[in-house]
Amino acid sequence: MLQQAIDFREESEALFALLDPLTDQDWERKTQFKEWTINDVIAHLHFGNYLADLSLQDSDAFVEFLRRWGEDRKQRGNRAATDAWLNGMKNRALLQHWREFYLEMTPRFIVADPKKRVKWAGPDMSVRSSITARLMETWAHGQAVYDLLGHVRHEEDRIQNIAVLGVNTFGWTFTNRGVAVPTDPPYLRLTAPSGTIWEWNPPAQQGNRVEGNAVEFCQVVTQVRNIADTTLQVTGATATTWMSIAQCFAGPPENPPAPGKRFRQ
């Protein structure tokens, strides 16, 4: 069984529980993430889930779908093309459609070979990486909704998947910006929601480390918080530079939000 698929389903269910009581008016409220509405967030998550599942099941169909959707995106823009694909589905209808699909796709990932290579919009990736990316996107975009509604999320240790993704994309963060990758990855010591200590990389003798709350580290590498808005302790030039530009998701370089711009309302 692929644990990351189970973790993805549980994270999606947690977000569903937050959204289920909303009224139709709530769905058009704008989040702090690029002024996306809650409808925009769930449409984006559902679209990504659909692509990942299609790639798992039929790589040729995935390539053809992405080609056709890409042509439409050039004409309409990203969000408009996604809305057209959804036939304008909104609010509770979209909520139920998103949930039905992630519950349907999860068993296929649970039994899939985690090392199997699948196609994506960028480089091919493993099945394990594909469903981990879906978990990360659900958690990260979900943060904008939690912030908008003023809710504190009950975190679980499944965010370790996101922390690992953050660590594994240390080099990518620099390469993506055309910058030489530092040869001294920082030592990380993070406290999980359960209180467990997670560590990566050997302790640096000269002081090059990131220490503190694992949730806050995940918030920084997914760019839902600026490092200045966390209590993380960052020591050393490499660690400081990394935390100022960390990006664990694919695509062109993105800058984190400015200090104080993302918060629980």
C-alpha cells in the first residue's frame, strides 16, 4: 500500500470537512493567494488530481488532453480554461465533484507501483512523487482557505511528506533560478505535530541550520508564509538564502509572499 496516497486522501478529507458547511456566498470570497476565490482553489485542486490520475492510467491520453487544454489556455487564460473544462461548475456541486473524484482515484494510487514513471507537464516523475505532489498542493492551497475562514488547522504527521519534498528540492530551488547549487545543504531539525523530532543532513560544524516547527517549515517551502512570519531559527548564509527563496513545487521561479501578507484572518 502506498502510504502517500492514504495521506493525500486524509488531507483532502480534512479540507472537505472545512468546506462542507459553507454557503454559496462563501465560495466567491477571495483568499490571500493571488485573490483566488475558494471556487478557484478547489477547481485548481480538482484539475491537478484529474491530470495525475489520467497520467497514471493512460499516458497517451494525458499527453493529448494536456495538448488540447494548453491550446485553450492560450486563448482564455489558465483559470478560464479550467472553468470551461468544468462546464462552469461551482460551489457545492464543485465540492462534491472534487470529493467524489479524489475518493475514486486514491485506491488506484494505493495499489500502484510507487517507482513507476508517469508523465507530467514538466519532467516525468514516479507514482510516489506524483501523489505526494497532490498532497502538497492540497495542503498548501488549503492553507489559503483556512486563513480566509479564520480556522486553525489540526495538523498531522503526514506533513512529513511535504517536509521531505522541501528537503529534496533544495537543489531545485537554486537551479530553477539559474543559480549555482550550494555544496553545504543545511542541517534541519524539525518538531513534528506529534512532538517527534525529524532531522536531515549532518549537523554543520560552522553553523548552517534550520530548526523549529515542522508546520512552519512546510509553510515556507510551499510559499504560503514568508520566513519572517515564522519562529524558525535559521543560521548560516546557505540556510538563510534557501529559506528566502525555497520552492518545493514545479514551474518557473516564484517569490514567497512579502512579510505580513499571509495570515489567519
